[in-house]
Amino acid sequence: MPPFRDLRTQRLTDEVGTLFKQADLPVALVYPSPYHVGMSSLGYQTIYRELHALPGVTAERAFLPDDVAEARRLREGLFSYESSCPVGNFPIVAFSVAYELEIAGLVDCLDLAGIPAFAAERAPHPTAHPLVVAGGPLTFSNPVPVGPFADVILMGEAEVLVATLADAYRAQPDRASLLAALARLPGFYIPALHGETPPAIAAAPDERLPARSQIRTPHTELSNMFLIEPERGCHRGCTYCVMRRSTNGGMRLVPPARVLGLIPDDARRVGLVGAAVTDHPGLPEILRGIVDTGREVGISSLRADRLTPEIVGLLKRGGYRTLTTASDGASERLRTQIDRKTNEKHLMRAAELCRDAGLKMLKLYMMVGLPGETMADLDELGRFALDLARVAPKLAFGIAPFVAKRNTPLDRQPFEAIDILQAKLARLRKALAGRVEIRPTSPKWAWIEYRLAQGGFAAGHAAAVAARAGGQYATWKAALADVPLPDVAADLPPAKAARVVRLPQTNVAPPLS
């Protein structure tokens, strides 16, 4: 790898939309995964723009190094991209955490920045150590394992919360007074004061939608793609999903004209991001507006029961070669059990649309290890997969073990034994050999995700031990050995609707030119 300064110069040169601003309150906005992952995060980019829009506030980005072990060995430190300033010198260091395994990256970043990783180890005086803040998609399920590291956690949608945080930071220079004040406000989780019981998540006003990219770069998973959300949330009730209809008021739509009007004229690739994009009634209008101008298009979530010849045809015109959707449950029985409104008829229709549009492949995502799943369910999947393979040009399965998440009806369901998961995958491979490509997620790493998803402060401490020991599976297994397993309640009643705090629109600054 080239030295950080050379890498930073190369990446900054290739970016479009980077923001530079001098301000009295600089924030280091850190993504605990490498640059190519972090810059594909719509939420991360949105908060970057929101911070810059606040009077007297600026944000500079930092990322987990591409080679953490080498960075630790060389003690190279962690620096911002915009000014190459040490992250430890910023008064506020804010992390965007998308999922559980990034907690290890958060620990790595704090260590490299020279900031004591545990909040309890940091001096209370505000000039001694930065205020460490966390937020991001993980807060919709279980942010508690992040608690040992964060002074403040922003719960849910943070477009307004970041302005409140900046105002409070200026008004309360004493760290203890600041945390006490924030603990009384909706949407702020102060682990030192709230313990392992986070408050309700917050929802941004609809006027602040949609989230959208600020920076485009070729050095990402989604090279040079402009991301925008035509909708936020979901109106469906899938029992395994954190973003089900009870989360933050269900599905909120953005008018097609607004979506199209925010796409930069020079953006040649556009990604539509959301939990249920194909449920947007205006999706055909949005797609036509994109592809009729010669742009490529991508969609983060295609629901098989919403696909039509028009939508698939527009996707083909927009550069699609693979049609990707999800069945989630291995059998009709399981899909009904998890309230997934997708059946074999919808999936077969997706295969037909894929073939008729001249696409190259149909890819289906699904889970194994759902509560009550048996080998008979896997055999049903194998039978149906062979039927699909006779229709689809090519068929691939992306298979992930089921991981129970907090704030869902399947919270606290057990994780399937790793050897049983491996046996199920082997059975499916044998049934589909030569007909369907199987792309599984590691059951071992899914087990670690489960332990963190269901864990508390002790799981966070284990993540620090594992990260500092190199982050291999064996180190995670050893670190989690003494962490109590979550309580298993196979017959839990459906979870109550998530409590939502709707925040008023405050501190709205004009957009930067």
C-alpha cells in the first residue's frame, strides 16, 4: 500500500463534491471500515454534508486503514482526509457504525488515533480527550455494545441531532454537564448515565429527506455512483427486519420530481437506496427520468412481488445485467411464518422477467437457520431452485445464516448451531450441484455478529480484546467465551412497535454553494 499521504492525495484528486471549510468547531467524521466501504455509505455522506451546513461547524473524514495490522505495526496514526490532521486533535470524533462487526474497526480507529478506546479511561476535562460520538444504522437495533467506547450515541436518524449536539457542546464546556444535558434530550443515548437501556430512536422531519451523496469517487464499491433515497423506511412487517413498518413511522415517500431534481447533471450513474424502493408507486417515473437521459441506474432492494416488465425493462436500459431480489425463507411455510410477502409465484415471475429482458443472471438472497427450519425446508428450496434454474438464464443464491436482531419480533431467537448450518449448506450444494451457484456467508462470522447483536457492554469489551488480538475468528471466539449468552425465548410475543421521537426541524442552515 502507498503511504497515507500519497493515498489521500490520489483519492482527493479523484473526488467530486468534497467540502472544505474553516470553522471554530471541527468534527472528525470517522467510518470504521476502509475508504471504499465508507464512501459507499449514504448515511455517512449525508451527515458529512449536514455538519458542513451548520454555522461554525466543519467536518473532516477519516477511515479505517486498508491494512489495520500494518497500520498498528507501523503506529502510523489516524489522520483526516481534508487536512491530514491527526484525528486525536479534533474536539469531537464521531463514528458512523453500520453493523456489528464494525465495532472492532471503531476500536482500531481509536487506538490508531491515540484516544483511549474506553470512555471510562478518558479524562473528563474537555481539552484532554475528544468527545467520542457514535451513530448510524446500528442504533436502530442494538447500539449497547458500542456503549463502552462512546460518550454519546445518536439514536436513529441524525440529521437534526447533529445540530443539537453542536449547540449543546458550545453551551456546556464542562464534559459532565454536557452529558447530563444531552441525556435529558430525545434521541441521545449516554451510556455512562443510561446504562444498557438506550432511549427511543429519533426520526428526522420529512422536510429533510431525501438523503443523498455529497461526494462521488471511483474508489468505492459503487464507483462514481450518485446515491439518493426515493423513500425511507418500510411499510412491510417482515419479522426479522430492523426496518419493518413499526420503525420510525413506516415508509416515507419522496416525490419523483424531487428525486430527479437533486441528481447532478454530470452524474452518469445513479443508485436508488432504501429499504423498499420497489414499493414506491412513482418508481417507473423515477427510472424513466434516469435512463432517458442516458444514465446507468442501480436499486438497493428489489421486491419480487413488485417487479413488472416495465421496471425490469428500464433496469436493463439502465445497465442491469443481473436481477437481484430475495426470498429470505427457504420454503413457503417459512416465508409465511416470517411475514415475508413473497411466494414461489413471485420468484418464478422474476425468473421469467429476467429471461425475457435478456439479463444474464437471477440472484436470490435468502436466510438459513430461521426458527423452526428443518431439512425438509431445505429440500423444498432445492426442488424449487431446480425449477427456477430451468427458466432463469443463470441462477445464484446468496445465503446468510439468520441473525436475530433487537427491536424485531424475532429478538432473542437462538442462533442455529454452526455444524447444522454447515450441514444444511452441504445438503443444498449437493442437490443443486452444477445447476445453481451457491454464495454463502460464513456461519462462524454470522455467529459473532449474533453475539454482538444480542449483547451488552460485555460484548463490546470482548470486541476490543478481539480487535487488539488481530481480529481473527479464533480471537473473537476466545474473547466471547466469558460473555454470557443472551436469554433465549422461543415463544416471545411480537415486539411492540418501536417508540419513535419525532424531532422538530431546527438549526436549518442554508446549503453550501
